[in-house]
Amino acid sequence: MTYDVDPLAPHHDGSPAYVGASAPALGERVELRVRVPHRPDGTPGARAVVLRAVRDGEPAITPAEQAAGDDAGAWWSVTLALVNPVTSYRFLVSNGPADYRWLTATGVHARDVTDAGDFLISTEHRVPCWVADQVAYQVFPDRFERTETGAPVPEWARPVAWDDAVVHRGPEVPFQWYGGTLDGVAARIDHLERLGATLLYLTPVFEAGSTHRYDAVSFERVDPLLGGDAALERLADTLHERGLRLVGDLTTNHTGDRHDWFRTAAADPASVERAFYRFEPDGSYASWLGIASLPKLDHASAELARRLYDGPDSVVARWLRRGLDGWRVDVANMTGRLGAEDRAHAVAATTRRTMAAESPDAWLLAEHGHDATGDLRGAGWHGTMDYAGFTRPLWCWLNGGSPDGPGLPHGLDYLGLPVDIPVLPAERAVATMREVHGAIPFTVWQSGTNHLDSHDTPRFRTVTGGGTSGGTDLVGAGRPGHLVGLALQMTMPGVPVVFMGDEIGLTAVDGEHARTPYPWHDEQSWDAPTLAAYREWIELRHRHVALRRGGLRWLHAHGDAMTFLREHPDQTLLVHATRAAGPEVRLPLAALGPDPVVTTLVGPPARVVADELVLPGEGPAASVHLVSSGGPGS
């Protein structure tokens, strides 16, 4: 039988099952392990395994030794000396001159390949130990829950009723003010707890000139419309008392044109703040994507760094002291980059150093809408919003979007591209996932975030074929695909982030449309089966360490089905997902280890027939199965 992903391929990844140190230091020696299953006829899958690591720019070769074996395969072991801050490595797996295979982070290749997909170990990348166990919940503060603050309404705000439709096109978009507050968020923490969320991520809360608040007028004060500084501190205290964490949102790429710094800079060419921005002799200035109201910061200024992210008096450090457990950095991919200058890595490293000095366990997450791999190897961002390696390929695999959506004549646009969202088979979606994740250390993948959608995108429910009204999908048209995506979000490496309202079936055709006020007072509109599914899948993730901290080994990817293992020294789980009904998927039992016992935990049951595991062809569906004796080290 031919498999698009070979379930009997040799495997290694950066998880604890395959790497003997979770936080290796420069100069240490680390044990690396490779699992080589036997061939279908029972003969060994390799006669030799060789480690090739790049040391000081030159390949260093070390033969591995067979450390253990069983009826299903063999474990090979080798020691890697870490002499560089980032070490790339791969394995040659050979069974003779006609069997020449390189095992890299992107898979197995029967030919020479570039180093771009090699495994990576970074001695500089240190992830806070709590991050991998989180399930995050994203809130757009103006639209979650309102309370009275007594703050005067600024001239830019256009007050509207909570049930008024969101304006998502035209000049009024940033100014619709629904009146959500931080005390309103605090009043609804019970909802987060019942859902199973352990971390709250807030989009910006600093005073600004819009409801999205990415155009800050100051980083010194929380917007009075949200309740001010005291409200943020009350929220942080309430979350921490209940064992939840809080992450804020900071714009390091730009400010608003009414920011205190920019006003001083524009008024006084001799001011120190003038160097915070990119002014031309004629008084014009660089701005984000040419939007004049968002002037771009110039990170050549040491004083800007001191005020914003460098040292204990910086914005980054002060708000950690006032309750934040980390930062999500907006437009991190463009921060410090303009023309010939590129200070992005320096900004990330300095921000990380400041956070580590203030709070060693603080988490630093980068927004990056495309390939972020070049920014994720050193002591900078802990991880990124994984649009490239999770959201985009998942959208392409589960796309069932409305054909009459207003994004394009034939449907929704594809995350900023003026084309319909593609419809791709599993093997192509998985190829993208493997290529993106193969270019970064495993710890970076694990500390990034997995989004089905966000405040910047259409709702996933709409992508999978739900309604486009901006409300809930009452008939559940998009529910099956939505719930398959949910299952993958909760079972893949990375921190799952639920955007407020996804759990009750909200729909929307673009990011602005997605910022719908939460319908607390209209529970009849909530999709109860979807809410129940979110609670079930989140609870499953919390219950099983392999889903939070295990590696990932692909077993199958073709057409309408994908299957993978999450392997941890304490547990192995098999995840199977289908986007449509189709033929059963049959996998050799040897791929699971010796004498595996497979127990279905969630979804359609699997069965063993002779020497194969048979996974049902029901769909759309997702299932999780405990492999009780076939995990690493058995």
C-alpha cells in the first residue's frame, strides 16, 4: 500500500521523547534519539544512522548506536555537543547504497537537500515553563462586556447600542464605540473558567483615538473608557487569584499621530522625541503602510528604546510590574525595519532581556502574518502567531466558505490576498505545516499560538461554510468543519487561542466584522453544541500531557483525512481528522510501536484488523485514541 506520508518512516523531533534536555546550555552534550520502524516485511529499517551537525560552519559527523529494539522497530542514540548558540543537525538513515535517506525536520528525503529544513537546537531560546499548558482566550475589550466608568466620551467616539450592527467598511469602522470595559471583562471571568481557558489575551488597552487602540496616544495610561489603570490592575488581580494569566498587546512598530511623543516631535525639531520617528526635511514622515495617522517608530534612538522596551523604566517592564504576564507585540515583523535598516532582531532581543530581568517567566509573543522563521531562532520572540504553519493550511483544507461573501465575487479573500481561499487536499496542507515548523526549533513551535481566526480575520465558522451575518450560525451550517478545526487546534503543538465568540458560533466576513459585541443577553442565539464541543476539546487538552508537551509524528495525509501521533515519554495519543466522508484509513500497527493497545477517547472508534489499525471514514469528524503500549521508550 502507498502512503502519501509514510507511517513507517524514521522519526525524530525536538520533544522530550527524542531530545534528552529541555533547556540545553552552550557547551553541554545532549542525547538525541531516532525511532526507525521495521519495514513491512519485519526487517530492520536501517543498518546505520549517522548524525550530521553543523559546528562552526562545518559539518561534523557522528555515528549513532542502536540503543534498544523491539518487534516494531529500533531506537538509535547519539550525543550532540552544543558548541554554537544555534545548532542545526540531521540524520543519515541507511540500509545500503540503494537506501540513502536524510531525516530532517521537514521529513525523510531520498536525496541530498539543503540545510533549510534541518532540526535546530537553540541554547538561547528559553520558554517560560507554564506556556505550553495554556489555552488562551482573546478579547477585544470594547466588545466583550460593558460597565459604567464615568469617563467623558472623546470626540472621535460614535456611541452605539450593544445590539447595533458592526460597521466593517468605510471611515466609521474605527470609531464605533460599544462601551466594553475591563471591569466588564472581569465580570465574565466565570465564562472563561467554564470554557477551560487559562490565559486572557487583551488587544490594546492604552488610551488611543479608536476602539481598536493600535493608534496609542500614550503608553503611560490605560484608556479611561476602559476604566483606566486601576481597572487593569483589578482585572489582573482577579485573574491571578483564580489561577489565570494575562497578556497585553503593545505596538512597537508605530504610535498614533496624537501620541504624546509624536506631538512633541512634530512641534519641536530640536526635541529628543524627534529622533523617535522618521522625519524628512520637509516635515513629512514614515508611517505604517503609508497610513499617516500611524507614524513609524525609529529604533535607532537609544532614548526611544529606554522609554519603550529597554530596562526597568520602560513601558514593557512597568506594565509587567502592574499585572501583565507577557506581551503580544503588534506588527513585530516590521518593527525596526525600513529600507536598508533592519533592527528587528535587536528590538526583540532587548525586549526579551528587559522582560527576563523584570519577570523571568514573562512570555513574549510576536504577531507575524507570514513566514516568521527567520526571526525565531535566537533570544528574541518566544514564538509567533502561527498564521503560516497553522491557520493558512488549515483554512485551505477545511474551506467551505460562503460563495456569496462580499470579499470577492466568488467568496472570502485569503488572509489579505485578493483571491478566493484555496481548497487543498490534506497532503498539501500538511506539506506546508511541515515546511514552516521544520525551519524553527521545536521549542519555538510549542510556544507560538494556534488561531482558527482572530480580530484581524474572517470568522473560522464563516470560512468553513457558516453564515455571514456577523451573528451566530443558527442552523449550524459551518459547524462540522468548524469542530474539526477546533479538534486540530486543541491537539497540535502550540498554544490554542480562542477568539471571543467562536465558542458560540459567531460568524463574520472580515476582521472588522468579527469584532462583534458578545451577545450575553441573547443566549438563545448561541450554538449550544459548539459551546459544548469547545469545553470538551479544551478539557481533553488539559487532561493529556502529550497534547500539550508531546512531539508530532505524521502517519497519514491524503485528500480528506490526516492522522498524526503526539508522543511524550509519559503518553502517546493518535489524532485522526476528516473533512468529509471517505474510505477508511489503514495504518500498519508497527507504526505505533510494539503490540499497541489502542483505546478511543473521543470520536468515532478505531479497530484493529490483523496487523493494521483501521480508522473510520466518517466525516467531517475528529477522534483521539490512546496508544497505551506503543509510545517512545517502550
